[in-house]
Amino acid sequence: MPLETRIVKPGQRYRSVRTEDGKVLDPPADWSLLKPGDAALTRKVKKAGPTWTVQEKKGRRTFSQGVWAPTANIEKATIELQETREDPTYQKKLQNERQRREKKEEAYGEEFKVAILTFLNFHQTYRSLERKIAELVCTHAIPVGSGTVARTKRIPIEERASAAVIAWMRHQTSAYDMMVVPRVKGARREVRRKIAETSRNILRSYRQGKEIAQDCPLFLALEKHKTD
């Protein structure tokens, strides 16, 4: 049984796991649990095999709780990885890769800002506000790990930009964050749809160059950010 690499669920007691069919297993005495957090180390330990990967599903997401593996394999992989990471050649490669990612993110940030400005397309009267919104949305949506629509590649950048603006406005110009939405299927989606419609109507006024009232939710949100 220990020689079989498998994916398991957490057990109810210490050092126990459950298989997909509900069978309770105990890792061998000479195995240890490698906690999640170091992807390179985990890959190295898994490659040495065998391993039991502990996963727990919460809602639609699956979370790793670590990997059970022979203690000797974990210790050996840890030492080898540490030696690799301390090597000057590796450090230089790491620095070059970091700089490459930073340049790539900077370029994407500029591209995304242009897409936002294109979507907003304010009348020249409100061009300064247009730039301010683009900066605020980018600051919120661009960072890696933000989990926003700006980070997805499943839709064109133009759609990402418009969705990011509408999402930002939902939180900044409406009471969405304080709403108590009924736990009914489709209720939250409908609330978001209505708020998005209101947001688009607000943006339309800025595009047309209409006189903006002082109590305009978008105007008030931008005023707030002046003092933040």
C-alpha cells in the first residue's frame, strides 16, 4: 500500500488519511508530512516517490494540506534544494528571471491601462478623471495574485479592462459590500447585473460630456481617493 502514489483526504485523527472510497490509512512510521508552501521541494519529493498528496475540497476549491512521503526522501530533497539555491549561478539565474517578470508585468500594466482608457473614452472635459480611474483600477486589479479579472487570459484584454472597471465601480460607487443578498441561486448575479447597468449609465454621462452633479457616486469616489 505505501508503495502506491495516491491522492487522499485528511483523516479524523492524527497521522491518518482517507482514500476516495472512504478507507482510512495510516502513513508508514518512517514517513513525514511535508507541509505545502515550497512548490520546488514538493515536486522534488514527489519525483522521488512514492507519496500521498493530502487534498481537501471546500466549495469549488481544492486545498493542499501537504504530502506524506518517506522522511529520508524529504530530508535528501531539502538538502539538495538548499545547495542548489545557494549556488551563485542559480542566484544569478533567479535574479535574471525576476527582472524578466518585472519587465513583463510593467509592460502588461501599461497595456491594460491603455485598454481601460479606451473603454472609458471620456469626453475631453473629464480626461483627468479618466486617467485617475485608470490608475486606481490598475492599482487594484493588476498585482499578481489579486485574483481579479485582469489576471485571466480566458477573455480578450478589452473585455478584461471593461470588467475590471465595472468591478471597481461596484465596490467604490455602490453599497454592494454592505448588502445582505438572499442566499438564493442567481440572486447575487442579479444584484451585480443591476449595479453594472447603473455603472454603465454613469460612465455614459462622462463620455457625453454632460454636467456631473456633485453627488455623483463616481465623482464622490474619486474625491475620496484624493484624501486617501
